[in-house]
Amino acid sequence: MQELQYPFDSRYIIKKKKSIKRQLLDEGTGFTNKKIAVLGGSTTHDIIMILELFLLDRGIRPEFYECEYARYWEDVMFDNPELKEFAPDIIYIHTSNRNIRQYPALSMSEEEAEELLAADYNHFEKMWGKIENTYHCPVIQNNFEYPFYRMLGNADATDIHGRVNYINRLNAMFAAYARDHKDFFIQDINYLSAVYGLDKWSDPLYWHMYKYALSMEAIPTLAYNLSNIIKSIYGKNKKALALDLDNTLWGGIVGDDGVEGIEIGPETSMGQVYSEFQGYLKELKDIGVILNVCSKNEEENAIAGLNHPDGVLKPDDFIVIKANWDPKSKNLADMAGELNLLPESFVFVDDNPAEREIVRSQLHVVSPEIGSVEDYIRVIDHSGFFEVTNLSADDAKRNEMYKENAKRAQLEASFDNYGDYLKSLEMKGTIKSFEPIYMERIAQLSNKSNQFNLTTRRYTRAEIEEIAGSDEYIDIYGKLEDKFGDNGVVSVVIGRKNGDILDMDLWIMSCRVLKRDMEYAMMDELVHKAKEAGIKTIRGYYYPTAKNKMVRDFYGLMGFTLVSEDEEGNRTWEFTVPGEYVNRNSYIRVNE
């Protein structure tokens, strides 16, 4: 919904929240249901109402538990039975500087101030440990915004007694804990309040009147940012950018002005702005965002513009370059098909509002209102399309992997026989039980895979680690390499033992390796492990979504028999484990 895209009108959202919710529920399909416990150190009712809107817009239908006013610590430490029965999927702890119990008094020695800081930190650390041991779910914790006054003026940031100094040090301790604990995330309200404007954010009226730790109009900003963290945890980030060129990556029109006439680089003030934007996009590429061009242009002119000596981005930084006179909606749809991505995985960035609206209406692709070029970075950055919660080694090399896929596509086109093409790739597979080095990637893949995902199950890293250490499961991951490069971990299978039956909880595969026979290699290894465990029957499940229709008949291709299908299209398949099993995959050398 465009009204919920950044930059949004907070007053409108607050005023229309009920009608917006009705519209989102009426128009939405295929929601992911999640239970979210909100444990607040202040009033949280309106935060929950606004957060629900942003989550629904991101395809997540939340159910909330809300603690009583300022009982966040007691609910955890004293085992509130309602919270335990709720069994949250995620816990959000909404605290603020109003929950800091005491700041260093001017009469305190440095040692006493250090003891006070340690006590405040231990108050939270003890609670986080209890959550980890009891609930085994992701935790999002606010850090602290600055106080709305500074008793010591500028010295408040440096003096051991200053509140600003105290908050900075406490925030650093929170950050260190987050670095050392997976599935623990900081919502940086220190930054959010600074961007919003601390005086407006921390208006004391709302605390004294309603016990809100922030102003009413700041709540959508907080809730939007929080929804970005949650959707990232559950694999709903965008994956790629489709970028216009003229007046988007550089100033001017390369076809009219020539390469020498476009603005990019240090010679003009506007050229510097476009260079800064290209530098920002280059940084996004480094965290795994796939860069592509979608421009109405002659390809020759587009390439010449990208080769401008002062440009930060070069043609090799892009995976697909669509520079022609076709509608941009068609080019973007074709681009998605070439990359085996859904169109909704893209963010379309174009300075032309008419082009943005056409792409939105025809493809339902997000296209932000980017404003003038000085605003481009701020709008894209604050929108949180690519919010980082876990960054794996595969993320850093994702663009390289897609380039290698383009080389594979070129090679495939040169063969008349597809089997000969697969042989020519010289594929090598590594298929093993879960290993610690790949836990992060396995959890990430389970949350990001939408098309090749038969049960739509999602797992946190903690849950993956629990499965790996349990005798109740058969778990395998698959890596695939070929002569063009390493695709990394591309497939994950989890089966739960039930006597001599293995119930398949998860079967996913990255769309990067479609039609490479990796699924057959995974099936071969699954059958061998099932036989070793005394499994007689493997039972597979398919739960349809708007995105996974491509795997509706997957189990049939693997040799399973369809045993049931209900009115909603949910299917159950069975495979009888044979006494003698012949591997079906012949193109991938596994575990050599």
C-alpha cells in the first residue's frame, strides 16, 4: 500500500488506521502468521496498532501479546503463564531512557558510576538470558535515545556523570551483546530519534499525559522501522534494484547530451550528488543487493554512460542491463524471469513519477517516491528494503554468483542436448548433515526461499541448531560447485522421525540452481539417510501459496505417490523406501 511506504504521512496513518487495516486484510493473500510479544517499559497500545499495519503490508499477519504497563521485566523473570502459553515467535522489548532507573549523581565517584552502569546492564542481560533459555525465539531490544536535556551542556557527553555519556556507554554494551548473540537484534532508537528530531520525539507531554516514551506522531516512524527488522528476520527483504539511468544515476540525458554532457563526478555540485548516490548503490551491492538497469535508452548510449570515467558504477556492476524502448514494466518482468526472481523481489528506482506508477500498477513492484537527487539515498535507506539482520558470506558474493549464472545460460544456449550441457558444467555437490559453519546460511535460506519451498516453514538459527543436535530429525544441506564457480549452500531438507515414518518439515532450494538436478542429488542422500535410520516411509507435504506453485508436483517427480489433497490444495505424498535404491542423479559428483 503506497500510503505505508516511506516517506509516509504519520498523521494520516494514525487517523485512518482502522480503515487501512480493513483494506490490507481484504486485499492481502498468503499471509505469514507470527505471534509477537510486546513487552513495554511504557504504554505500547498504539505502537501495536500501527505496527500491525506495516506488518500486514509486508505479508505478515501478527497476533500480539501485550504486557501490562511497565511489567516487561516481571513478565519474563517471574514466568507469566499467559506469556508462556502464548509461545511467541518473536519478543520485542520496548524500553527507553525513561526506564533507566538512576543516572550517576554528581557526588558519585567514578567507581560508583561504573557500578551503577553495570547494575543497569545486568538488569537487562539477566532478562535476555532468561528469554533465550525459556522461549528460544528472536528478541528485538530498543537501545536508548538521548535525554531531552543535558545538565552539563556539551560536557554531558564526556563527563562520567553526564546522562549522554551514560547512555552512550550503555548502548555500546547492548551492541556488544547483540554481536555475541544470534537472534538478538537492536532497534536503534538512538539513531531514529536523532533523524526524527529529538525534541519532537521526546516531547515530555506524551510521557506525563499518557506514559508514552515518544510522541504520538513519532509512533509510525518507530513501528515502520521495527517492521523492517521483523520482515528481515522472516526473509521478506527485497533482493534487487532495477535502476533507471538518465537523471537517476547521472544528471542529464545521455542520448541527447552525449557522454561528455552528463553530470557525474567532482566537476559540478550536482555531479557530486550523483556520484555519492552511485557510491551508495555500490555499497548495497557489497551486502548482496543485485543491481540491474531498466532504462528507456539505446543500449550503446547506456553502456557509454556507465563507462563515464567519473562514474562509480560500471557495466560489470550490473547483472542485467535492459536499455531499449520497451515498456519498463515489460523489461522488469523479463529481468525477473532471467534471474529466477519474483517481480516483487525488486525495488524500481526512477526519477519519472509516471514510470513509477506504471510499474507499481502493472507489476505490484515497490517504487519509492525518491524526490530530488539529494533525497535518493535518504529515501531508499530509510525505507529499509534491504534491512540487515544476518549477513552471510553468500550475501557478499551474490552478485558474482548471478554473473556466473549468466555464463551458464550462455553455455546452455550452445548445446542441443540438455544432458550434455549438464555434463559440461562438471558439477560437484557437497551434501551433509547440518554443520556449524553453515548454520547461519541454512537459517537464512529457510527464510528467503519462497518459490521452491514446499511447506513454507521458516526457522531461526536457534531452531536450526536445535534440529542439528537432535536425534528426532534427519537434516541435510546441499552445496553446488561447477566450473564457473561456487553457488554456496543452495538446498536444505529437514525430516522429522515418527517411528518408521519420516515427515518432511522442509524442502527448499535456491532458484539459482533450478534445472541443475540438485533436487535428485538431495533425494538420493535423503533416501540413504532414511534407510540408515530404519525409515520405511517418507511422507512429503505441499502447502500452496501464491509463490510456490512451481513445486506443486515436485514430490511426484521424485517418485512419491499422491495419497490425499484437500479443497485448499494441500497435498500429502508418500514414498516407500526400497530395499535397493539406485541413485537417480548422474550429473553431480557428490561428496568426492
